[in-house]
Amino acid sequence: MKMWHAVALSAAVGFGALAPAMAMAGSHGVSTYDVEGPCYLQLVCPNGSSISCSGTWACSYSPEAGWISCDGAGTSCGGDEW
């Protein structure tokens, strides 16, 4: 299993206060984390680059698989976008 350097996740609540994501679900041994929006995600990839997104409704990420998604649009450390 690869070691991911850092994951920053926060959900904006009220006027700029931050709260951590609290929901977690697993699939095939890879953890996926979800948070209600508004939210901001940043994942630092093993090669030192980082990916980020912000969402109004919902954000998800999987540090083990190396991807993040906000409001259904996502990106991976490998450069894939959807």
C-alpha cells in the first residue's frame, strides 16, 4: 500500500468556521470519506503535487486510491478528471 503524504479536508460551517469530515465508508479495502458541503479538499500526492476542489453540496475523497471529488466532478493524482 502506498503512503500518502497529506490530506487536508474541511467543511465550512456558518461564517468560515471549520469542521472535519465525519462519514466514512469502505469499498474493496479502499476507504472513501464523504462530507456535506460547503467543503474544500486538498490531497498532496506521492510525487509532491497536490490536487484540490471545493463543493457546494458534497465532497468525497480516497487517499489510498489518490482521488478527490466535489459536487460530482473529480480528479486523481494520476491526472484523470471526471
